[in-house]
Amino acid sequence: PAQYLFYVHKTVPRWRLVITSKIGFPSTTKAEEWRFTRARTADDTNTEVREMIDADGYCLFKIGGTFADIERDRISTR
């Protein structure tokens, strides 16, 4: 089974990338820009992350949001 591979961006560390060992890095970035942090099984990876990878080939997210960001997202999805 594929492993879920977690990375942190080397120069902008609040950005995280999750890919699978079967798919690899998206063509829009380079492996050299990312530092590997851990591998997880599907059972140990959030459903939303797995679904994003199934749909897009990767999951990209940013650490350090604010509660104002949540409200902004609520408004933009109405």
C-alpha cells in the first residue's frame, strides 16, 4: 500500500505538502524545495487529506491561520 509522505517547505516552513509514495511530487514544484518529515499509513492520515490527494494528486496547506481567516472563508463560500 502507498505511504502518505509529509513535507515542510524549506524556505517558507509554514507550508506543508502531503503526497503518496505512488504519485510523487506535483509538476508545479520541485522535490528540492521540501524537507521530508514523516511517512504515515492511510489509517493514520486524515480523511480530508486522503480525499484531496485522490482528487488533486497532493494536499497543500498552511500552518498558522487565524480565527479571522475562518470567518473570511465562511463569507467566501456563501
